Amino acid sequence: MPTTPSTTPPTAPPTSYQSLFRTPEFTPLFLGSAAQNAAGTVGGLALGTLMYRATGSPLLSALSMFGPSLAQVLGATFLLSGADRLPPRTTLAAISLTFAVTTAGMALAGLPAGALLTVVLLLGLVASLGGGVRWGLLNEILAKDGYLPGRSLFNMMSGLVQIAGYATGGALLAAVSPRTCLLLAAALYLTSAVAFRLGLTARPPRSAGRPSVAATWRTNALLWSSRPRRLTYLGLWLPNGLVVGCESLYVSYAPDSAGTLFACAALGMLAGDVSVGRLLPPAVRTRMATPLLLLLATPYLVFALHPPLALAAGCATVASVGFGASLVQQERLMKLTPDELSGHALGLHSAGMLTMQGVGAALAGSMAQLTSPAHAMALMALASLAVTLTLAAAGRQERSTLAPASSER
């Protein structure tokens, strides 16, 4: 597929986090994404709390926070070709502006629960392009060899922002209404749009041609045709989504302390990203995906005993270290993907991951309706462990199949 050359050539691979900020365009992309992440954290907690207070339903509360992820499957099916075929600066700014206006509308309009969920799902469809555009641009700015330290720093930022956002959001919800918190989220989305618009260069699309459903399907099929890529995608999507289903029940498990659980989970995610991105040598890092995914789910088995808040927070912290597995898997995905499809490939990863997070939230919420939030968390953790072990076995079989062929050559 033909590509359009970038106006700014990729720089040499960064060797430190400090050097990343000397790379042109990295800082505005980082700051705009931080503001967007903060908006999603504060707004999501406010919306989940608003829904739970209004309905008392664990399912509706989980869907209000993670429901936008369900719409990602539609974006992956119909819109994803735009990740490489739309100008990055305009697309990222437009997405943030759309979220700002819509979030403010949800805060002011006093919509009923059903209308709120509808708007939330529509926002998820709009956001489906964001991951592909953002990570494709990051891959273009830093070059492929610099992607892992850059993405590691973004994940660390996400963890820090979530720690601060959930802690701040929890404190604000104790003092003001959820609708006031939604207005704060709208202001943060607007800040993100300004950072993208003023800080990024007007780069052309990475790939020629118009975005279309046919192009999306064609590239999805190409990416999915490789068995190693399929296994990598499934490893990125399924265990992660099932464990996020556990997280989606924090509000119903501890209605007055959900912010504490979310902040502890974000702290664990930060620790995992630092360990994988900076501390583990490459030879060790490549073997850590499965152990980290097992760590991601195992602590949630303790929730079957309905632990007190302190123990629950500890379990959430330890488990979330396992989210560092995604860095290992994304590095592998980039090695398996042509440069001209990097945005689409990363967008498919992002859309599939968020879709499975929405599915996980829906499954966990449904189980909690029938049992309890604590037992639903344990069941989702068991499912994640089973999927991780199955994919690990499939990966070993793939490598054993390829080994004889390689030796024959």
C-alpha cells in the first residue's frame, strides 16, 4: 500500500526518557494525551457514580464507565482505515473537542439513564479512531525502535494521571455533585484539543487514499491473516478485557471508596510499566508476557472472600502490575507489522482491547446482578487465567511448528 512521506523524518531511537521530550512533537502529543486521560478518569468515575446513585445497578454503573469501549468494535469494523488516511493533528483535536462538547452536554442536560448510555456509546464510536491515530503518530515520531520506551512513558503517564484523577475525583464527589465533575472533565477535554491543535505539526496522512469501510475490512483481513499476529492480538485483548471487568465493579463493591481502588490499580499499572519499560533487559522482557498476564488475574481470586478495603486495595495494586504485559505484546506486534500499516495495526489493537473491556464490564455487571460484585470479580479472574494459559499453549505450539521449518532452511 503506498504511503505519503512524513514532513518530519523519524529521529534516532531515544536512549532515555529525557531524550523523548527533546524529540519534535512528542511533548504536545504527551501533554494533550495526559489532559485527555485525566478527563476520561474524572468523567468516568463521575458518570459511574451518577448512574449507581440513580439506579442502584452494578450493571448500569459498569456500562456507564466502560460502555464506550463496546462501540470500539464498530469503529474497528467501519472506520479504522482513517487511522492512517486522515491528518493526525486535525483528527486528534476534533475527537477531543467532540468529547468536550458532549461531556458538558451530559452534565447540563439532566438526561435519563437510557439517554446517557446512548450518548456514552456514541462517544465510544467517535473515540475508536483515536488510538490508531495517536499510536501511529507516536510510532512515526519516534521510529519503530523508539516505540517501546515512548509507549512505556505514555503508560506511566496514564498510571500517574489515573492515580491523581481517581483520588481527586473521589474527593470531589464527596464535596460536589457528579455533574460538576463532568464539567471539569469537559474543560480537560478542551485543554487536550488545544494542545493537539497548537502543538502538533500539520503532517499528511501516512497512507494514500480515502478512509472507507472497504479499506478497513481489507487491512483488517490482512493483519488477521497472520497466525502470530492473531495470537498477539488475542493476548492483548482477552485477558486484559476480563480483568477490566473486575475493575468495572469497584463502584458497586465499595460505593464510597471506589476512587481508592481505582487509584491503587493505577499505581500498580505504573509499577508494571516502569519495570517492563525500563528495568527488564530485552532478553528477559520478551519472555514475561504470560507471567505478567497470570499476575494480572490471580489476586482477584481473593475477592471471592469479600476482603475488607485495605486487602482489596492491595490485591488491586498487585494485580495491575500485570498490565505491563501489554508493552511486551505491543513490541511484538510492531515487529510483525509493516511500517505503512502501523497506525491501523495499533488502532485495531486499541479498538479490540477497548471492545473487550466493554464486553468484560457487561459480563461482570451481569454476573454481579445474579451473584454479588465480589463473586463476579473472582469468576472473571478465573476466566482470564484460563484464556491466558490457553493462548500460552497455542503460542508454544506455534513456535514448535516453526522451529523444524527454520532448521530445514
